[in-house]
Amino acid sequence: MLAKRIIPCLDVKDGMTVKGVNFVNFRNAGDPVELGRQYSEAGADELVFLDITATFEGRKTFVDVVRRIAAGVSIPFTVGGGINELKDVATMLGAGADKVSVNSAALKNPQLISDIAGNFGSQVCVCAIDAKEEAPGDWTCYVAGGHIPTGRKLFEWAHEAQERGAGEILFTSMNHDGVKCGYANEALARLHDELSIPVIASGGAGRMVDFRDAFTLGHADAALAASVFHFGEIKIDELKDYLRKQNICVR
Amino acid sequence: MIAIVKYNAGNIYSVVHALRRLGVEPLVTDDVETLHAADKVIFPGVGEASTTMAYLQAKGLDRTILSLKQPVLGICLGMQLMCRYSHEGGVDCLGIFDTEVKRFEPQPGLKIPHMGWNQIYRLQSPLFASTRENDFVYFVHSYYVPLCDHTAAVCDYPTPFSAALHKDNFHATQFHPEKSGDIGSRILNEFIRL
């Protein structure tokens, strides 16, 4: 059976992970490659690395990081942050990334998704969407790290992304992100019903039951989280044991 | 020496890294002599079938791969190209495995591509000597090889299909051992030790 995926997300700035981590006996806490390896060994199914660097030098550093991750980690990984044009995609895939995620740049220029899918295949193109529920069931897409609202609505944009060839939707609920009270399961379920590509849930993980609900109520194909993993609040191997006991297929 | 067939495949360097993690330094080459002289050959692949076949033919690599006598491992598209015919682009392929390659039929609730970790079973090849029934490996594909005489591992999505093939010196996996964590490393290691 196809397993539900658990995906830790790491923010990288100037080549180092930003959020603190809480691995016991772990010396290189800031090294994204070491962290990626630790998560891989703990049972993570995939990894996402987001470059939150703003400078040109930082970007070059990130490409080196991607190269080192590709050499050192034996599970698939996605890179995102600052993917603005096809050239950036080629650079990341060339450095060894399996997938790239596009967010603001795709909302600004939806053709980017078509170009990525056409040149490299749908399987490399993850369309990340940050959206906020502004009235019940009414979700607006935001760009620039969730700072600027766009006129686009979540469901119609997700549809367009799929039509253009996105291979997956990574949906972050801004209402739920950081609150640690569960994912946006109603919106996730609607995305699942309306789309034929996999949906990754993001924003809201606080307890193990939140992951279960994202899979059972939200029908998500994968669940992404950052701080609960980084601070050791939830251990991936324990989470997988828990999900297995809840009759959810995990690796 | 392990040679990796050099062509416009997306996952060549993932395979190189995976072998390096096992302590093997492979040679990536499209030189016919070098491929023939290698102890083992890996034929990777991520891409589209008909354009890739055309590229292999233009380089004469199709005849080379067919004529190899040492252990050969096809991965993902590499495996599909080793079959008789692919419905992706409607193209005749190498014909090592006498079977066709079909597209997953859309059905409600079925996500295409088949992407992620899935279980393999009915393991019947030396590549799986250190793999257990129902271990998880990583798949990304929209086309599949039905069950056939050469099926060496089965996966369900939701109907059973060939997760691996084996005939004589030719081995192939639909999944990506180079991205399948420890299990994938073990499978690659068994190939190295053949």
C-alpha cells in the first residue's frame, strides 16, 4: 500500500538551519546536511529545504548545501525559496535536488509551472500555496512569505497549478501555521476531492493526533512539519508507531 | 568497474551518489567500448520514453545495451526502455523483456503519478537477498509494466504491477533504489556483489 509520507521542513539561511534543534548528542545542530541525515535515519520519508537567504552570496551557499545533501542523503528531497525562473530550477536539479517548490513566482507568472513540467517533468514541480481563510471556506492566496494577499483563491489556483502540470500541491494554512492545534483538514479534504495530484498538508502540527487527522479527515497524502520535529516534541519513529496503531499506512 | 550509461536521464547523479555511499566510484560513460568492458552496467532513467529511445538510437546505445553480457541494472525509465513497447509516445523499445509498458488508468481517488513509498512483495531475484517481503521503496512513475514471466517483485497501485524484472543478466527496478534509503542501498549493494 502507498504510505502516507512524513516530511520535516528545514529553513536554511546562509548555509545553516535557522530554527533550533534538540537532538541529543548532536554536535552539528546547524548543518542542514547532518540534520537531513538524522531525519532520514529517524524515518522521515522526504525532506524539504527552504532557502530563506536574501543575498546573492547566500544563494550560492545554498546551491553548495543542496549538492552536499544530494551526496549524503538517500531519500528524496525538495528545495524551495527563491525559485523564480527556469534557470533556478535547472541549477537546483543540477545540484541534485529531486523536486523544487515554487510559490510566489508561480502566482506572479503561472507559466513557470508549465515550463518546469514541460522541461523537467511534473514529478519535480511542487506548487506551494500559502493561504488564509478570510471567511468560512473562502481562502485567499498570499505571497512573500504570507505577507501580501493576492486576488487568487486557493481552490481555483490549485486547479490551475494542476492543469499546468504541477506534480504536487503543498498547502500551508496561515490560520493554522504556528498554532499547533491541527491542520486545516476541511480545506485539505476539499483539495483532495477536487484534485488528482497528491496534496501535502502544512501548518498546524502540534500533537501526533494532528497528523492522524490530516490523513484521515483531510485525506492528505503527506504531512509536513518543522518545529515539532526540530524541538524534539514529536519523534518521527514514535509518530510512525502511533500512526501504524491508528491503521494508517506508513513506512 | 561499474559503468553508468550516460545519456539525458535525470537521475544519473543520484545513482552516482548512492554508489559512492556504498564505497564504489562508478564511471559515467556513453563510450561503447568502455560499457562493454565494465564489470557491471547501470542504465538509469528519468524522462520520457519516445524521446529517450530516439536519443539512445542516435548514439547507438540501444544495440550496445542489448549486447551486454555482464549484469545490467535498469532503473525506472531504464527498466521501461528494456521492455518491448511503451505506450508513452508509442515507441518500440529494446525488447529485452517481452512485455509492454502501459499508463495507469485514471480512476477516482487514484493519484497519478504513483509517487511515494510503496511495498514490494513476491521477491524473486538475487537483488532482493537482503530485502524482506513488504519492505517499502520509493516510486515515481505514470507508466507501469504489467505482471509478466519476468516479474521479480510485485507492487500494488491498486492493481498489481511489476516492481522489478529479471531475465538472465538483465535486472531492472521500477522504483528508485538510489532514493529508497537503507532498503535501496541494500538492493544496490546486492547488485554490486553479483
